[in-house]
Amino acid sequence: MSEIARLMAQLAPQEGVNDTHLVGVRMFRGSQYASRGPLCYSQGVLIVGQGKKRVYIEDQTFDYDRQHSLVMTVPLPVECETFASIEEPVLVLMVDINLVQLNYIIRLMDEHHQIPKDLNESRQSGFFIADSTEDMDCSVIRLLQALQSPLEAKVMGEALVLELLYRLLDSPNAAPLYALSLSHTRLSRVEKALSYIHKHYGDSVEVDTLAGLVNMSPSAFHRCFKEVTSSSPIQYVKKIRLNKARELLQSQKMKVKEVSTQVGYESTAQFSREFKRYFDQSPGEFARL
């Protein structure tokens, strides 16, 4: 077991998501193979210490493992497959992207004339793969070590997350991270619209409203939205509603009709059909698990 995997294992004693002593940083442990299935990834960085995960985004497939980290510049509904076993569980460090921290680093880089000159404005998808480097691994180890102690996490944790973000910005594929920080880019505009969707998914969400929110024409907004998320706005909203519904059924033990209404469906029958089509089981079956 590598040093990174050993430190991660200590921070993830339980199956699933484990909180750490630092807000916005969590550890995931999975000890069995999980077939391809839908879920929603938050805006953040996923660094694997052991095992492998495969992500399906529309017609694209990506693996992230010990040598490749997954960076989600916006929250995205995806499908995920997990490769793990009891003998070799998958271990993943999950670090939320804090836009205040990101903006701070990029502002300093700009002051020191360290912003890359060849950023490709067309590469503004909502995710990218960052290859592991020696500097990145050293940053990850320092963060994992600090997370072992509540005091060290409080004293040094934020600075170590800043270091991690700085290393990611040095990645050849980091153009979407820079785009996220700049207010005039297509990605940052779409990110603003996504934030609105996640706050108002239970309400009626119209494409014209979202386009107006980010000062774009509906046609231009639809095109940029698809470029960033690989999904249309309507498809995205539906997937977010269904993922939120699954969370409510799992954590709140609410009735199917109540969940249907809360996530924005007028028809419980339609909600049940779309839930079963998306998750391959009805909401009632899922609630009984």
C-alpha cells in the first residue's frame, strides 16, 4: 500500500463518504465493485489513492485512478462504475472547489505574470483529467497528514487546499479552471446558471430565464450549456431533480408523492416513470431498500 493510500485509509474507516476535520474535504471508501449507475458529482477535485473509477458523461468515458485525478469545474449528473474489492478498496479524496480560494490564487498568479498565455478558450467543458505529478503527490500527502489531526487541519488545512489548487492550475488541461474564475467566459456564465438550478430545482425552471440570468440569448445559452455540461438545460434539470429525489427518499424517508412535489413534478405518475427509467427501479422500490 502506498503512503497516499495508507493515509487515505486511516481517514476513511467507514464505507461510503467520511467527513474529515476540514470543511469541504471528505474521503470515500468503496470495498466492492459497483456497476455503472447514475449519480451527481459536485464541483470539486477527486484524487484516487487506490482502485479505479470510470465516469460516463453522455458519449464520453473517463477513468480516474492513482495516476489521473478528476476535476469537476461544475456539478454534473454522470454515470459511474467502481472497480474495487475488500482486499483493495477504492479510496478517493474529495475536495470542494472554493471559488474564493481559486480567484485568490489566480489573482496572485496574474500579479506575478504566471497566467498561461496559451489557454484555449474553446476548451471549456465542465470537467477534465489532471495527470498526477511528483509535486501534486507531495501536496496530497501533506494535506492527508494534516487531516489526521483536528488541530493541524484547522491550522494548516486551508493553506494546503490552496497549494493543491495551485498544483492543479499547473496542469496542461487546466483551462476550464481558469475559465471558471473569469466572469466573462462561457463556462463561468453557465456555472452561474447551474448554481441557480441547484437552488431552484423544485420550481419551474425556464431556459429563457436562465439565459437572461447570464445575459445570453436563449440559442447561445443552449449551445454553451451543452458545451460545458454535455447535456441540454432541460435534460440537466431533470437529472438534478431525480438525483435530489433519490437523496430525499434515502435520507428523509419521505413518501413518493411528497418527494415528487418537492423536486418540481406536478404528476407523481410521470415522476415515477422517469425515476424508474433513470435508476432502473421505481421510487417505491428504492424507498424500501
